Amino acid sequence: MSFFSYVILGGLSYVAGWAVRHYILNKKPAPEQPYGLKHPVILGYLGGFFIVMLVVSWLIGRYLLGHMSLDLPFIIVNSLVATFVYSFGLNPENNNYNVPH
């Protein structure tokens, strides 16, 4: 995969997180405990996305990159990075994780 392909995959991961936050979490009534990255619902979405990305990464490796054997380092690292980018879109606390300006 080229750098541009990873940028597209990261963009799709971010948009998926943003869509879940905007179309699912913001439509529900406000929970007693505010949503944060340690909230059980958010952790569930992160875990679910990680599992989906394991399958997607395997499919990318198998059919786009031609890895005939199971390439675990590629699958795990690709899934972790995509899930991390997804968390930026899903993060309801801040838009930038309190990164100093």
C-alpha cells in the first residue's frame, strides 16, 4: 500500500468515528456519566471497530497486497493505527485531545 492509501484509510476511519459520534451518540439522551474515552459505550465502539479492522486488514493484506500467509504484524499494526485514528473522530470530549496550541 502506498502512503496515499494509508491516508485514505485513516480518513475513512476518522469519518467512521465522527459519524458514530454525530449520528448515534448525539441522538441518544445524555448519559449520567458523560461520554469520554473511558466510558463503557465508547470502549465498546473502539473494540468493535478494532475487530472489524482486523478483518479488513486481513482482506487488504490478502487481496490487495498479495500476502498469501497470515501476516500478523501487518494486520495488528494496521488495525491499531486505524482504531487510534477512529478514536479521534469518536472522541466526544474535545476535538483535539487537549493538544497544546
